[in-house]
Amino acid sequence: MTTRTMPTPIMDRPAMLDDFLTRAALAGTGVAIATGPLGSFVVWRRMAYFGDATAHAAILGVAMALALDLPVALGTTLVALAMAGTVAALAGKGWAMDTTLGVLAHSALAFGLVAVSYLHGVRADLTAWLFGDILAVSRGDLAFIWGGALAVAASLAWRWQALLTATLNEDLAHAAGINPARERLVLTLALALVVAVAIKVVGALLIAALLLIPAAAARTLARTPEGMALGATGVGALATLGGLALSIRQDTPAGPSIVAAAAVIFALLLAVSSLRRR
């Protein structure tokens, strides 16, 4: 008598689908908790190129981690910290930052891509690091993302008033006994950690977009700095859910879909803001 293997019941498939979709939604929400308030400071301080340089350097961290058989999160964190520290040091010496950041950002990305090309069996996975692979987030990735996001959010909340004062006016910060260089270092370290946290979700090429677009969208309606930070977090979380829905329904890449959803929200809020001014 032969035995027949019973097929997996169809009713189990939605449960499996919900499982990885839930992890993806939680991962995107965790990233939004960090990028919302930090992105607000990026907008206020006009640090967009700073974010690009740090994010692009993450690819070099991926190559280093894979070559040395280290956790990718560790490699991206170390290289992002090194890049952020370098940029902060050059800024403190009065370098022309637009040119310097442009050179560093594109050089780091180029060296990272060249380094990855020397690693066998990695090229096929390169797209995931460039544009993210949120649907492949594991429970371990989720723990790292939320741990890093909460650490960033806590550090920004702790230094919130000092960061705002240093952002508004460095002379005023000095008068209040605040060291602007120290506050700049806090933002630098937070940005490096966000890069390491977000690379799995949207990839190195789109991290800066996730910092900028939700914050810019929230600024159209926010009346206070705190309102803008909370609004940016909400926009980021909503864009994550909308991008994931688009990705599942239309089979589009998840990372770019999330950024596209954020751009649509920005356009809608900008239109609402324009109508309110009339």
C-alpha cells in the first residue's frame, strides 16, 4: 500500500503570507520611528548630501562584512560611522561641504561596488543592498531594526532641546552653554545608525529619500518642530504600508514602492497646504 503526501492546506497559505507581511510592516514602521525625527533635522540643517554620503558608504560596509564573514549589520554600522565621523571632522574644519560630500558619496559607492565584484556569489544579491529587500526581513533583522530605531529616537528625545537650539543658531547655543559640535556629533552618530538600520528596508540608494521626503511632507502642515517630527514619523509609516500594498498587488520592488508612496503623500499634502493658503 503506497502512502500519498497530503498537499499543504490552502488555508495555511494566508497565515504564512501574513507572517512575512507583518514582519515587513513592522520593519518599515521601526525605520519610520527613527527617520521621522532625524529626517526633520536633516531638512532643517540641509544635510541631504550628508545622508547620501553615509548611506552610499554602507555598500562598502556590506562588502567588508561579506569578505570577513562578519554580520552585515556590523559592517554597515562601522563603515557608516567612519564616513559620518570623517564628514563631521571636515565640516568642523570649514571645508566646502557640497563638493566634499559629493566626492565622498560617489567614491564610497564606487569602491563598495568594486569590492563586491570581487566576492563570488554576491552579485546576484547586490540589488537587495542597493534598493532594499523588506519582504525578506527575518525576526533577527526585526530585532536589530527596532533596537536601533528606538536607540536613535531615545537619543534625539534626550538631546531634543539642545539639538533644536544648535540648529536654530550656534551663537545662541554657545550663550546657553550648549556645544554645537557635540550636538552635531549626536546627529552624526544617529544618522550612521539609521543607515545601518534602514539598508535592509530601502537599500543604500534610497535611505536619504526616506529621511527627506516624509520630513518635507510633514513640514507643509506642521506648526511646531515636534509636530513636524511626529508627522514625519506618521508619513513614513503610512508610506511603508502603502508601498507594501503596491508591491504585493502589482509585483513592484518594495523599497522603491515605499519611497514612491512617500512622494505621493508629499504631493498630496503640498496640494492641501496650497489650498489652505488661498
